Amino acid sequence: MTIFCFSLLFFCSHALVSAGSSNASTEELALLAFKSMLSSPSKSLLTSWNTSSHYCSWTGVVCSRRQPERVVSLLMGSFNLSGRLSPFLGNLSFLRKLDLHGNQFVGQIPPGFGQLSRLQMLNLSTNTLHGSIPEAMGGCTNLTTLDLSNNLLQGEIPTGIGALKNLVNLSLHINGLSGDIPHSLTNLSSIKHLSLSNNRLSGEIPPDLGNLYQSSGS
Ligand SMILES: *[C@@H]1O[C@H](CO)[C@@H](O)[C@H](O)[C@H]1NC(C)=O
Ligand SMILES: *[C@@H]1O[C@H](CO)[C@@H](O)[C@H](O)[C@H]1NC(C)=O
Ligand SMILES: *[C@@H]1O[C@H](CO)[C@@H](O)[C@H](O)[C@H]1NC(C)=O
Ligand SMILES: *[C@@H]1O[C@H](CO)[C@@H](O)[C@H](O)[C@H]1NC(C)=O
Ligand SMILES: *[C@@H]1O[C@H](CO)[C@@H](O)[C@H](O)[C@H]1NC(C)=O
Ligand SMILES: *[C@@H]1O[C@H](CO)[C@@H](O)[C@H](O)[C@H]1NC(C)=O
Ligand SMILES: *[C@@H]1O[C@H](CO)[C@@H](O)[C@H](O)[C@H]1NC(C)=O
Ligand SMILES: *[C@@H]1O[C@H](CO)[C@@H](O)[C@H](O)[C@H]1NC(C)=O
């Protein structure tokens, strides 16, 4: 028993330490990895993104006031960026807003984005992202806005989306999503705006979806 308690304590303190182990170098590394996966010439758009200045002063990067080393927003909508989304962004553990809409990102949404438990707003609308929406996105439990509209996403809407209890705005329109509308979406009790139009969805609309307060389905 003592051994059990001991190892549990060890495990817990170890888990706490590793949850907090992300530090300034992790944040900078994640941003540099993001830049490295852009293709030129959009790379040159980010000339301020070099280690001669602190990453909190880089274009589009906003750091926390309380924890000055932590990136809380990455706001680069309509920056004409092209390339792939770096999975390293999933290490920006204090990120609240990630706005990369209106660029030319290709490839998949990294499943590691699902680690961003503080993320409130994710807008990847109007890119050319492929592949399916990662099931792991259900880990972004603080999301209020998820806009993945206007991409080339395929596959089914993951059931895990229904776990995002704080979701107010879910926009998945204009993609190649297929299959049934998951029943779990009826659990989105905060939803106000739901758009799934212009996909290849099939099957029935879950009957309980109509019970969601004030949802404006389109
Ligand atoms: C940051 O964390 C990494 C691994 O988590 C560690 O190797 C490194 O020494 C840390 N750097 C600082 C400045 O704390
Ligand atoms: C690094 O960033 C600064 C602005 O912060 C810029 O003036 C400088 O030209 C950049 N250096 C390179 C090599 O891009
Ligand atoms: C956007 O980037 C492309 C190359 O990736 C370039 O040809 C085009 O001129 C850029 N457009 C604007 C408005 O900067
Ligand atoms: C950050 O994320 C990448 C890819 O998801 C991973 O390989 C790396 O080990 C992570 N950790 C740090 C401290 O950069
Ligand atoms: C996301 O960006 C698009 C532009 O591509 C914009 O129209 C839309 O309103 C944004 N979504 C949200 C939820 O703010
Ligand atoms: C999620 O948001 C709630 C309230 O908006 C906050 O209390 C909670 O700490 C947040 N969770 C994380 C992981 O940031
Ligand atoms: C919800 O998203 C749509 C676009 O996807 C946008 O037009 C609308 O402004 C958003 N509403 C809120 C409350 O953010
Ligand atoms: C909705 O959430 C409840 C409790 O979290 C869960 O038991 C139920 O299975 C969920 N319903 C669907 C359709 O996912």
C-alpha cells in the first residue's frame, strides 16, 4: 500500500512537472517551427520573426501580460501565408486565439492542436486544408468558436466535437465532409451558430438537434 501511494505521488508530481515544463524556449521553438513550414516567399513576410528580437514582439504574436513568456494569440488572418501547419503549434499551451484564416495553408490539421486546452477561438477558414478533422480536437475543451469553413476537409465530423461544451459558433460549411451528422452534436448546449452547408453529409438530422436553444442551422 505504501509503495502504491508512493508511486502514485511520484506519478502525480511528475505529471504536474511535465505539464508545466513548457518554457520560453518551447514557445520560441514552436513559433520557429511554424515559420520553417511556410514556403517562400511567404517566409519572407515574417522577417521580424528572427531571434534578434524577443518572440513576443514578432508580427502577429501576442503574449500574456501576467505570464510574459506565454503566447496567448497568434493572429495572422489574410497574411498570404502558404505551406503546412506545424504540429509544434500544439505546444503553445497558453494559446487562446489562433487565427490563420484566409491564407493558403495545405495539408492536414495536426492532431496535436487537440492539446490546446485553453484555446477559445480557432479560425482556419478559407485555406486549402485536406484530410479529416482530427478526433483529438475534442480535447480543446475551452473552444467557443471553431471555424474550419471553406477548406477541402473530408471524412466524417468527429464525434468528439460534441464534447466541446462551450462551443458557441461551429462553422464547417463548404468542405467535403461526408457521413452522418454525429448525434453528439446535440450535446452542444451553448451553440448559437451552426453551419454545415455545402458538404456531402448524409443520413438524418439528429432529432434532438432542434432542441438546441437558439441555434441557427444553415
Ligand atoms: C526548457 O525546457 C526544456 C525541456 O523541457 C529544458 O531542456 C530546458 O533547459 C528548459 N529551458 C529553460 C530556460 O528553462
Ligand atoms: C530581424 O528582425 C528585425 C526586426 O525585429 C529586422 O529589422 C531584421 O531585418 C531581421 N533580420 C533578418 C536577418 O531578417
Ligand atoms: C501572395 O503570395 C503569392 C505567392 O505565394 C504571390 O504570388 C502573391 O503576389 C501574393 N499576394 C499578395 C497580395 O501579396
Ligand atoms: C513540441 O511538439 C513537437 C511536435 O508535436 C514535438 O516533437 C516536440 O517534442 C514538442 N516539445 C517541445 C518541448 O518542443
Ligand atoms: C473566420 O474568418 C473568416 C474569413 O475567412 C470570417 O469570415 C469569419 O467570420 C471568421 N469566423 C469567425 C467565427 O469569426
Ligand atoms: C476554460 O474556461 C473557463 C471559463 O471560461 C476557465 O475557468 C477555465 O480555467 C478554462 N480552462 C482552461 C484549461 O483554460
Ligand atoms: C460565426 O461564424 C460565422 C462565419 O463562420 C460568422 O459570420 C459569425 O460572425 C460568427 N458569429 C459569432 C458570434 O462569432
Ligand atoms: C452527451 O453527453 C452525455 C454526458 O456527458 C453523455 O452521456 C451522452 O452519451 C452524450 N450524448 C451523445 C449523443 O453523445
